[in-house]
Amino acid sequence: MSARALSFGATAKAYERFRPGYPKELFDLVMTYAGRPVRTALEIGAGTGKATRLFADQGVTITATEPDAAMLAELNKTVPPNVTTVRAAFEDLRSGETYGLVYAAAALHWTRPEGRWSRAAALLEPEGVFASFGGQVQLADPAVAEAVRAARAPFLESDEVPSPDGTAPGEEMQWPGTELQQSPLFLDVQQAVVKRRLTMSAPDYVGYLSTVSAYLQLPPPKRQQAYNAITRVLPERVEISADIIAHLARRRSE
Ligand SMILES: C[S@@+](CC[C@H](N)C(=O)[O-])C[C@H]1O[C@@H](n2cnc3c(N)ncnc32)[C@H](O)[C@@H]1O
């Protein structure tokens, strides 16, 4: 696994504190797509458990998998009784048990592309649902976004995670929907957006940036300089656009 994929553990506490959680609309979206009760789920890259809690709180029995020990330690602090946690990367999961839902929240792009879809399909019951969701936290005010871009530029060109298959941001179907559409193992690929606007204090926004992998790749002194430069241009409270893009697909039954 790349150093960037495993960069989150060092900052697990900040991750739990500053990253937004997932809204109930997302659970409803997945369940409406499933069209039948989903009782069991396997989560890929559960991190500190933000999406684990979304599904567990609605009564789904979850096997939450996560390769990073520090992230898993945070998750284990809040784990509800209907969740079992397992320390494992997606690539190391052995199929055997199958689930009604396999999902990944802001984690699928860290998994290896080779064998991704056969591995996911092997973990699903026939007609079981695969869901991947995530989204960038973006500054909603264009003037603030531009000021932050300029403050960040000497340290980091972009803090976004590029599309794993190079799909352009303007394309109607985004990754991983693009890959799912090409996989013979899945059908009925859908993409949906859950709109979300949030407000954060400037320190909380910088706290959020302290969990973003692009910054975590910088040497610590440069990283701190970048946060200081950004802090200087932020208003007291920042408007955030944190839309969630979800991709859904169903495992073929044969
Ligand atoms: C951006 S965090 C998302 C955490 C959580 N799902 C959430 O939405 O808050 C990405 C997670 O993917 C995990 N990860 C990295 N490589 C992975 C892999 N190969 N298989 C499974 N998880 C992986 C990281 O350890 C990290 O916890």
C-alpha cells in the first residue's frame, strides 16, 4: 500500500474530530436502491467509523475492515454492538462469508485496481449491493477558495485526490461508476449526489486540512507553513460545500 494510502493513521484523532460524518439521506439512498432489507454489510477502509455508525445506527450488522491500526483504535472506541472490526486491507480480505451490502466511504480509491471488482463481487450475496461514496470538502465562497489556493500554491499545487481512472470532472459518470459499468460482474450502475452545505470555524477548517492526504505528504515544517498561510486568509467562519457523490451497483445473480 502507498505511503499516502496509509497517511491517515498518524492523524486518526484529528480525522475523527474534524471530518464531517455522513447524513441519514445517504443511508436512505442506499436502502432505496437496494429495494429490500439489508441486514449485513462489509465496510472497506472504515477509518474511525464515520460511515460505520451511519449504517450500524440503522440496525445493519457490520463487519468493518480497516488496515491502519491507529484508525482502527479510534473506531474501536465508539463501536456499537452490531459491529465487528477487523484489521485488514481490502486486498487481504478472504471471501467466504457474503453480505447484502459491501460499501466504501472515501476509501475505495486507496485500494489496488487489480482484482477490485472480482473481490467485491465475491463478498456479495447474489444481487447484493455495492456502494462507494465520498466527496471533496470545498470552500463554497469563490473569493475565499481563490485566496486559499493562492496561499497554498507555494507548498502544494492541489489538495484534491485525482480520479483513479482519469475521468474528467465534467464527465456525467464519475469513477468508480465508470469501472463498474465496464465490469461484467455488476449491473444497474447508478450515480447520485447528496447535497450538503456546512459552516465551520476557521480553526476547524484547518483541522480538517490536517487530515487531507495531500498535506500529510508534505514535510512537517512545510505543512505547518501551509496551514499558517491558509489561516491568515480565512474568515472567522467558512462556508463549505460537502456534497456526497455515491455510486451504486448490484451484483449479477449468476
Ligand atoms: C479517507 S479515509 C476514510 C475513512 C472512513 N471510511 C470515512 O469515510 O471517514 C481512507 C481510509 O482508507 C484506508 N485504506 C487505505 N488503503 C486501504 C486499502 N488498501 N484497503 C482498505 N482500506 C484502505 C485508510 O487507512 C483510511 O482509513
